[in-house]
Amino acid sequence: MPTPVLTAALAGVPSGIQSQGVWQGRRQLFVRFAGEAETATMYRADALAREIDRILTRSTYHSIAISGRDALGNPEFLATVLGQVTGKAPVMVDTDGERPESIGSLKPWLKLVQVTLELSTNARPVDRPLETLREAAAAGCDHALVLVARDDTSDGQLIRIVEQAHGASAGTMIVVHPGPTGERPTLDRRWATLIEQAIAIHGDTRLALRIPGPAALR
């Protein structure tokens, strides 16, 4: 039987600066899966691999970032693409953590699995994001949890998630990003106290402000 043609809807393959997480500030080549409100272009896996290879030969990048809506929703497509660009640059995936079952099939190519959670008072369950951290640890991938706090995020909510992440994998790198703080951001004493509590539970916890656009992407 002929090999099926694998395609995916992407918002593009832009260059930019990682706005958040463990590799914040790094220049990356982004492979962004399209969201519902974004203009999408259909890419064949082989064509995307050639495009990535062409871009990487023309400029220098720290890494490749797989991001956008449901970044792990098409593991067969990603495996085909990454299998053709192996060794060109480290690969991270920035995911909401809802597809832990995809990690195993992609582990040969992933350097970093980053689970990003946007926190609010109406928080969704974190069972599957925690399972994604476990799967990444089992696969031998570096793994991180990025907690994006909002104005209505409580300290208790943050601390509980830090505890749960520590239980899922002691090797998790945790980054806490405070919510919007204006044009000239300042952080009050609350954050120093919060991080003090967090690192007492999980030593590899850090606080950082996100990098704003337009140069920054995620």
C-alpha cells in the first residue's frame, strides 16, 4: 500500500524569541499549529521538513519550538517531520499537557517537553498535564511546567500545583510567570514569599516576567 500523505494546518514557521518558560529569551524557529481564529496553511510533512532545513541553513537558532493550538495533536505528522531534521537543532514542544499519550512516539526527537498552564479561578483539572510530565520523565526528556498566573490566581492554587508537579516528577523545572503588571512592571512582596514557599516544596522553581511581543513568540 502507498504511504499516506501526512498534512497539518499550521499558522506558519516564524522566527522569534521564546517569551516564556525554561528557554525564555532564546531565538527559536517556531512550528506553530493553527488555532481556530488563525489563518492556516496546509503543510505536507515532507515539505515542512524541507522548509525547516532550508531556514536552519540560512540562520542560527538555539532550537526548534513546536507550539500553537494542540501542538501534540498530530504525532504522526510531527514524527515524520522531526525524523527528517534530526540533529539540526534541539527540539522543544510547548503544550497544554492534554495529550500525554503522544510523548512516547516522539521521544527520540524531543529535548524539552514544556507544559504551560494558564491559571484562573475556574481552573481545569491538571491530571493530564501531570501525566504529561510523568511521560516526559519516563521518556528521558527534560521537562518543565510553566504556570502563567492571572490577577485572580490564588497563592494556594499555585502552591497546590507545585506540590502536584513535584509528586509527578522531582525533575520538573517549574517557572512561574506573574500576570500583566503594566508597562513598567514591578513585583510586590507577595511573589518573594510565594517563591520562598514553592522552593521549600520543589527546589527547581523560579519566577520570571514574560517577554512581550512583537519579537517574542510562544
